[in-house]
Amino acid sequence: MNLRIVGIDFLFSVRSWFRSRGTVFWSLLFPVMLILLFGAIFSGMGDSTYTLYVQDLDNTDMSQSFIEILNSTGILNIKNVTTNENITDYIKENNIKNLIVIPQGYESDVTRSYVDLTTHVNLTYYFDPSEQQTNQVLRSVISSVLQGLNMQLSQGRTVVGLNEQSTVTENFGFIDFFIPGMIGFTIMQQSIYGSIERNTKFRKDGILRKLLTTPITRSEWILAKMLFMLFLAFISTSVAIGVGVLAFGIKVNINLLTITIIIATSFLFSGIGMIIGRFVKEEETADMAAGAISFPMMFLAGTFFAVESMPTIIQIIAHVLPLYYVNEGLRNAMIYMNQSEALLNTGIVLVFAAIFFIVGVLLTKWKED
């Protein structure tokens, strides 16, 4: 082995890397972004508060005392619910993830338990099965509070128990809630990187200049490429759902809103890819820039982690990311069957798609500046 040749080649690679300012910038920025991203998510996990809605049907001193105990944990942000509407309908309409119902007669049942050892009362805990991390924390806190309460009331005998009920009427598993997020993430990756390939690789290879000599117009070429990206989006969606059904027996609903979100998502992230490809000229740098944008969005937008369990500042950031509304829209359309929430999220995704795609098309040029 000739170490001199190895050294010369190494130095040449280093010099080439330094000559490309874009490559240097994104190479250094990417790890910095990841450290800041995960540091912000996980360093604040222990200090996070979780929203728990409470409907007090008893409205007595004893039920209010129980609510105060929950609130005093410092982990729960208690929000009182006062409605005459059916609670399951209320949960669905307001997209509530976690709620406890204190039944009417709570205080009288607890009082009676002092003389009748068979008397007990059960609270009802409604939970969203997709929010596994949040559910684990809330179950732990509620169980600890109930354990301490029962120890005070009867030296440990279960006087106040807990019935759990899913907010989703069908028997869904976690994989059913995971699939919509993966669909949104996959379409995002395909669309962004596919658009970058058209605008950087084709420009580098001189293909865009050659297109000027052909009868095809810029709008026709963009539309043809968009139809191809949309075709890939439907293929990847079908594969994800098919594997989920065959391997895990998932239960999803395909409807007009689902199809609309998939189409809008493809156009949305293709537009973002066109914008990146316009301002980042080198193919390698463009891939880094795409990763620096799509990778954090994947974790912040609720694809893998529940947004509600993240620190407040991260939740604020998540609510301005397009992928968040894609994930929420697909889950509401495919899993929850919450048409009002699905429509709202679909509308937001369509607005994002219109803005980014139009800007991307306007910025896409075949001639070099």
C-alpha cells in the first residue's frame, strides 16, 4: 500500500469539501440541528405537563378534592368539562385524547364504604390508544393518586377504582395509528427528493437546457413529473396499507378525504423540493438540505412521538409544520373517522400545498441565471 497516494487523495477530498461552501454548511448544520432537536425533545420530557380533561358529574367537596389532588401532582394540566352532551360524542367532536369522568354519587359511595365494605365506585378513564407514551404517564400518575387515596380511605382496599375505555370505538392497535404517520413521511421523502433530482441532477447533467430545444413546455414537463410523483405516492401508500393488513391485520378506512390528503401531500412536498433545488445548486448539497428539513420534521410532526408529550416550545413548532397536519388529517380520516377534524386538517394541507407548489413552479427554471 502506497501511503503517499492515500494521503494525496485524502487531501484532495478535504480541499474539494472546503471549496463547496454549501456542502460545508449543511454538513456542519445537520448534526447541530439533530443535537438541538433531540435535546429539546428529551431534555424537557421530565418537566412536561400532560393535559387531562375531567368531567365531574358529582360536583361535591369530595370529588373536587380528588381533582385538586390530580392537579397538585405538577404533571397534569387539569381542564374541567361541563357539558350535557354524550361524553363520547363530546370527546370525538373536540378531539380530546384523555378524559376522566367522576360519576354522580361518588361522594355518597365513598362515604358508604366506611360501613359497607363491599361498596366501591369506579371512575371512567377515556384514552386515545395511539398516544402510548402519554397513556403510560397518565396511567402511572392516576394509579398512584388512586392508590394513595384508597390507602387513606380503607388502608389499601379498593374503594375508588378505574375503568378504562378507548376513545376509538373499534378495536385498533398501535400499528393502525402508526401506518398513517408512515404514509405521510414516505410521501414527504419521495416528493422532496424526487423534486430535487429533477432540479439539480437534471441541471447538472444538462438535461434541462436540452429540454429547451424540444416541443415540451415547462408546465407540461412539471405536470408530467408531478403525475409520476403522485403515482409513486399511491403505490407507496398501497404497499404500506397492504403490508399492514396482511402482516398485522390493521383496520383503516379509505375515503375521499384520505385520497385528497395524499394528493395534496404529494404536491406540497414536491413544491418544497423544487424550492430547495432552485436555491441549492449542487446535487450532494441539495440532498443534505433536504435531509436537514425532512428529518427533523419527521420527529417533530408526531410521526413517532406524541406531540402532546413534548415541551411547549416544541409543540408550538410542530403546529406550524405541514407534516403535522398531514399526519393528523390521515389519522382522523383513516382511523378516528372524525370528519370535522379530517376536513379541517385537509383544508390546512391544501393551503400549504397551494402555496409551496405554486412558489416551487414559479422558481423552477430551465435556464441558468
